[in-house]
Amino acid sequence: MTVETVNPWTGQVEYRYAYFDATETEARLAAAAKAFPAWSALSFAERAAYLERVAALLREHSGRIASIMTAEMGKLRREALAEVEKSAGCCEFYARQAEAYMRDEPVATDASRSFVAYEPIGCVFAVMPWNFPVWQVFRFLAPGLMAGNVALLKHATNVPRCADAIAEVLALAGVPEGVFGVLHIDNDTAARVIADPRVQAVTLTGSERAGKSVAATAGANLKKSVMELGGSDPFVVLDDADLDKAVPIAIASRFGNAGQTCIAAKRFILTPGIADEFVARFTAAASALAVGDPNHEASTLAPMVRSDSRDQLHAQVEASVRAGAKVLLGGAKGAGPCEYPATILDGVAPGMAAYSDELFGPVASIIRAKDADDAVRIANDTAFGLGASVWTRDTAKGEAVARRIQAGAVFVNALVRSDVRLPFGGTKASGFGRELAEHGIHEFMNIKTVYVD
């Protein structure tokens, strides 16, 4: 089957490629299985040397990789360059920290010696999304390779050249054949790969629907899985918040990457004393954003990834307006094939798509709470539980509110973001398992008890 990728800004076909046939897929699986024993037998220092070279080469080729990202999924070029740099930093972090994370842990028992050992398990199969097509890969790949595992990647169908560019960087760094492989395959073939005995674990970042499908297949085949799924993150602004700080972060969190981020602030939950002023400032700042050519430095808002994604988002906006939401800004499709303006809906309430659904694009939902306790209730009134932020000048109060919010991460007076030093993942319908930090490298390890009497 031939697949076409379309440039979100120009609407033109960017690239055509064919899915792998059974022979090519089998060759990648066999290569991974063959590579694992030798790769896992290397010392940490030897694997770290490869990862350090990968980091250097990512930086050396950052311009080319950023151009591919922008052409394939529409990311602003400056955001694409920052993503490549973040990925390079992830490689360096694990190259320098993995050995400490995987050190044997002595345990006091009645034995002469007992300890916990961390050992690699084999091949990890990753199903990754288009919205951060380089960073999403490296946040599983860097810890996985340093742990001694090998990896296969099924990337989103619209970013095939991003996948191939990552493979090219690893090859240039001298990473042995089979340690990392790209699979250009359809979903049916992906299910067969998950079931293959040479694959030991599965990681997915994507939609709730995709997560349910992949997790079910992994479970049916007794494979460990990590699911990082959607989010409808609350941005809770209390009466004593510093709006000089909160509003610029609100703009960055909601409209960065054209709002196509699982940990973007989506529901802005405001208490009465601050609500009107926050809305006025937020609307004024958002009105300055305009969709432009993502290759131009002056552009402030990227196009959405595909026209069907834009149409789905617009349908959610229209449904919310019919249910009583008020459009303060935007709310109409742009002229280009994937353009959608910065949009703000006020008066969002239960029963509206803007209240309950994940709006994966540049649309902000304003929800007015009665007080701080009501804000926490609203924050938790969602199927999702990925990230959240709380804004208050009283950091002790902020921490207390953070502990009451059901989410994998809560940031007080700061932008919710993934950070290689901190575990990343969600709860409820946002998935399970963790990436990054020490927790992430341990997800795909055999945690072995050794007891010596």
C-alpha cells in the first residue's frame, strides 16, 4: 500500500512511500533479535559512548531534521529546533545516569546476601505519534538503549521521514545494525509484531482509542506495556495568582505546537476574584497570535497537522457553542487547508464537548468555579489525568491543591512539561506506566531478586 504525506501549510503532497511487506518486516524483527545479545553485553560506558555520539549528531543535523518535522506535521521551525535539542539532551542524560539507575540494590534480609538487579528484557516495540516526532521517540529510546534493550519503531504514518532521519542518525553514530529499526507498517501488521515472541514489551503514545487497541493486544500476548494517552489538563487560577506570570504561560501552554499537545492546558478553571481579569488579559494576548508559514520566524501559530483534524476540532467548537458556550475569540476555520485560529470559549459547562472532550488544537475552554474547592472538583471532573497546573502566590496552598488533583503531574506556578529528570505519565484514561527519569528506565527491565543463603 502506498501512503502519501501532505504538508499542512501548503496542502501539497510531501512524500510517498510504501508499507513494508512481510519479508521486510521479518528482516527487521530478525535483526533486532540478533542484535540484542551483543548489545546487552556491552558495558554502560560502551553504550554511553554511542548515545553521546547520537546527541552530537542530532545537533549537527538539527536544521535538516527540523525542516523534515515542519514539512511533515507543520511544527514552527523554532519549536522543531528546540525539540531536536531536547532529544539530544535526553541522550546525554541517560548516557550519564543509566548506570546509577541500574545499580544493584542491596536488601537487608536473613540471607548472607540479597539484592535487586535490573536487567534488560529484549526488544521493545514503540508506536509513536506525530505531534513530537523526534522527542517522543528519544524519551523511550535513550533509556531503553542504555538499559541494554533494542527497539523497533512504528511511527505515525504522516511522519515517515522523521522516523528514517532518527535511524540515519543512529547509523551515523555507529550503533550496530538491528539495535534500532523502523517499521513502516499498517495497524494489522503492528498487531502481529506485538504478538511476535521476539518482542518483549510495547510502548505507545497516542489517543485513547489507539491505547485501548494496543494495550489489549499486548495484554492478550502477556507483554508489558506503557500507555501515554490523551489529556484535558486543567489550568487552575486562584484569586491570588500572579497574572503577569500566569497569562504568558497560559498562552504558551495552550497554543504551543498549535495546541496539539497532550499536556497542553485545555481547561482554564478560574475562581471569581481573578476570572474577569484573567480572561481579558488572556484574550488580548491570544488575539495577537496568527497562523503563518511555520518556516518563518515571525509566525506565532502553526497550522494544524491535517485538515480532518481541524474539521474535527471545529465540530467540537460548534457543538459547544450550540450548547451555550460563548466565542470570545476565533471559532472559524482559516483560509489554508489546516489553519485554525487561536480560539477562546467562555461559559463552558458540563454537557459541552469543550468541557468533557480533549480539544487537540488551539482552543481554550474557560470554566468559572465558585471557589478553590470547586476548582479542584472541576479539575477532577474528567476522564483524563495527565497534567495540571495551579496558580497562586501562596505556594503552600498551591502544593495542597496540587495534592488533591488527580493527575500524573501537577506544576505549581509553572508550565506543565516533560523533563528528563522527572517521571512522566498519567492516570485514569490518560494511561499507565511512566517514561523518563529513573522510573522510565525501570519500566522495561527484569527487576530480579537475587537471594544468597
